[in-house]
Amino acid sequence: MSQPDFDDPELPLAELFSAWPDMAGVFMDRRMLCPGCLIAPFHAITDACLEYDLDEDAFRAELRARLAKP
């Protein structure tokens, strides 16, 4: 099974956390409850940014930086 596409705007958060568990830390650092939320299978990064009033581009850049870490 291949990894999901991080740039897919409809990638469910549950799949994001499953493919890249370290990503949960970025959410938790911002006190976002998305990791472990029952809605995570239905929400994408865009939805989370809307819920938490975050700039999506800046948040995606932060997530991308975490992806780049070994």
C-alpha cells in the first residue's frame, strides 16, 4: 500500500495521522484536538484550519517542515 498524497486537499486527517504519526505533534503543539477526534476521518487540513481559525498556508508549511525532518 502506498502512502497517501500529502497535497491532496481532501486527505482525511485520520489517514494523515496514520501515514505520518509525527504530524499529530504539530496539531498538539497548537492545542488542536484533531488527533483522536471522532471527526478526523471526515475532516481534512482545510477543515481543521477553518475550525481553529488558522492560516492554512502557514499551517501546511509547518506540517511540511515536520515531514522534512528525519
